[in-house]
Amino acid sequence: MDMAAAKKLNENPHKLYFKSLLYVERWFTSTRFEVIICDQEDNLVFKSNGPLHYYNMPSMEADIRALMRGLDEATLFGINHISIYCPPRHLIFEYLLGISYPKEKEIALLMDDVKRIRNRFRSSKIVMMFEEDVKFVSRLSIETCIICLENIRPELMFSGCEKGHRICLTCAKSHIKVKLLDGMIPNCPQLGCKSQLSIVRCGEFLTENLCLMWKQRIKEDSIPIARDFTVHTKAARI
């Protein structure tokens, strides 16, 4: 980005949309964030989503942390003027406007952090979201699967990796099946990621036969380690 473009980005007003999402699976619950930053013409500048915590975080705390994440990202882009879009009946909307104040200490401290981050901007406005804003954000929320490259609705995406990389459920099933049939423990398909997928999390949508095959692969994979340990132990005694 050249200096003129960077200056234009910095000085032009931008819009920030944020929300938290709760994903409940059979044995696992995770709380995720979604952040979208657009310019005044609604051109996408930045979009990100990822795990906040791998457990059921209270929704208010999750929403505030999603907002903080969005504000932090905006400052990293050098944006000086930000409009924060909030649902009209959300307590965060009232907290930001000073209409009401949080009673819980944890929430009050988080809102203090939000205030400190907002002070980094030359201006930050609070804007009430209308129906057209909700529809606009929903369209931008569509995710792209890293395997099939199709645009997928968030609820049809899956993350079985500790790094939070997400693929669609259809590709997840195919990827796991191919790896197991090749005699390997399924790993994350994201390029450069060395994490193995979680059998606990993936077990929700796999057949019983694939789950049994996965457990067998884990058992087989542990045998050489045990054997090496025995050999080294005997050698040490000699």
C-alpha cells in the first residue's frame, strides 16, 4: 500500500461490525468471534473469525471481547475514525452510549478496556444496526472452505484443529476418511498446520466404523514409541 492509499485509509471513516458465536457440538462447546471492517461504501477492508475460548463463555463477555478484537484490528490498520455498529436492544449498545452501566465487575472492567481502546481513535461513533445492516453482515459472514473453496454458511463449517482452522463438514468427512484409509491419523488440512484433528470433536459426524478405525490408528501409532522406549531402557541397564 502506497503512502497516499494508507493516508486515505487512515482518515476515511470506517464501519465495525462484531459478534460472538456459540458452537455447540455433542461433546464440545466453543465460543468464537467474528469481526468485519468496511469503508463507508461498504467495501470489505478486513474480516476475521476465530476461537475466543473452547468452552461456553457468557454471551455478554464474548460479545465485548469480540468488540475489543475488532477495535484492536482497526487500530492495527491505522484507522482513525470508526463507527461501531450494535444491535439496538443489546446491552453493549446502552453501555457504549452511557445509558446504563454494567453491574457485574468482570463486565465493567471489560467495558473500561473498550473505552481505553476507543481513546486511540480520533473519533468513534456508536451506530444502531437496522435490518438492512443485519442482512449485509450476514452476506459477509459466509466462509470459504480451504479444501473445496466453496462459500459455506458458518453453521456448516467445522473446526477440529486446536488452531481453529475451519473446513466444511462435507470436506471434513472426506478428508478424515482418506487419511484413515491411508493408515494415518487425520491431521489439519490447512497448509503449514501440523496439528492433528480431535477424534472427540470429529466423532460427532463420523460413522461408528470410522471412529473405530481412528482409534485403531492411534493404537498402532503408539506401538513404535513404546517399543523404542523399551529398547532404550534395556540399553541403559546394560
